[in-house]
Amino acid sequence: IQIPLRILSCLNPVKMTKRQNSPGRSRVVDSPKEKGSRVAAQTSEGYLDQILVKCVPLAVINDLAEKASGDKKLFSHLATLSLKPPHTRAAKASWALSKAAALVPAMIVPWQEKILEAIPDAPTGGIKRELLKSILYSSLHKQGSGRLFDVCLSLLDPREDKGVVHYAMDHLERMVKYHPDLKDELAGSVRLFRSKSPGNLPYRIRVFRY
């Protein structure tokens, strides 16, 4: 996996130091960033794993997503990390994955079923949200995946984060456009959600029309 220098710079920089070889002599040891500027990029899954457990700025996530959208190996590694602990790393990986999938939706297709299996048990709302986003522009809606419909329907729960409910509704409403016969089932779930949580409803639940 080739990781661009800007992404590698998220790792703690090591300052340039002087190392004494003998009296009166010294040489400058480059930091990883300095070395990286000469080779342009380094190749290592280990680097990526280290980066994704840190506080990563949006600009770096965007860079990583753009790189992954043209690199199947990097894309696959992000998908793998999104689906396994630790959840801190999975959260960052799924964030980059959803952005990369939005750029090239076809790349997520081989991962659709694994993602659908992982969503219900994802450890945080943020990971669920990004996994839902990662398959948002795939062909599942036209195909009428029953698994997608069931997973998203199960997420219409007041205990879920509002972002999760938002993207679950996005999927469900897209599917209903292709399969109008599903609308009654969706409407029933929305009514149940409203009855359980009549107060501060998520926007997509509030504006849905039967």
C-alpha cells in the first residue's frame, strides 16, 4: 500500500537530531518526514494502522479516501479495518471508506454483504453511520436486497444515533422508489418509531409522508 507523505505526516514527527560519531564530527539524521520527501511515499499497512488510531484531521481523511478510490489494495485494507476492533481505528477507517466509496461506488460492491452483516453489531453509532454511507451509492437499492431493507428497518429505533436513523431512512426511501410495495412496511415502522419517541424526532422520521 502506497501512503502519500501528507498522510504519513500524521504520525508523531521525530525531530532532526545530531548524532556524534567521533569527536569533532556529527551528522544530521532526517526525521521520517524528511526521508519521505525523498521517496515521495512509503509502503506499509503498519503505517496506516498507526495513523488511524490517532486524531486524524478531515484533510487527511479526504487524502486517504482519494488515494483509496484509485487503489484496490488500500481500499480493501480500509474495509477490513472498518469491520474489526479496535473501534477507534474502525471509526477512522470507516470514515475514509465511505468517502472513497462515494468517489467510486463500484469499489464497495464486493464488500456489501460483509458490511450489511457488520452494521447491526457495530460498536458505535459513528461506525454504523459510516458503513451505511459506504453502500449508499451502490446498486443494492435497484436489486431490492432484502437484507439491506431488514437491516435498515431494524435501525429505526429511538435508541440509535440520529445520524444512523438518517442514513437508514435514506436507504429505505431509495428502495421504496424502486419497490413501492415496501412502502406500507416502512410506514408502519415509522409510525412505531414516532409512538416510542414523540418528542425530538430525527429529521427524516419527522418529514416522512405515508
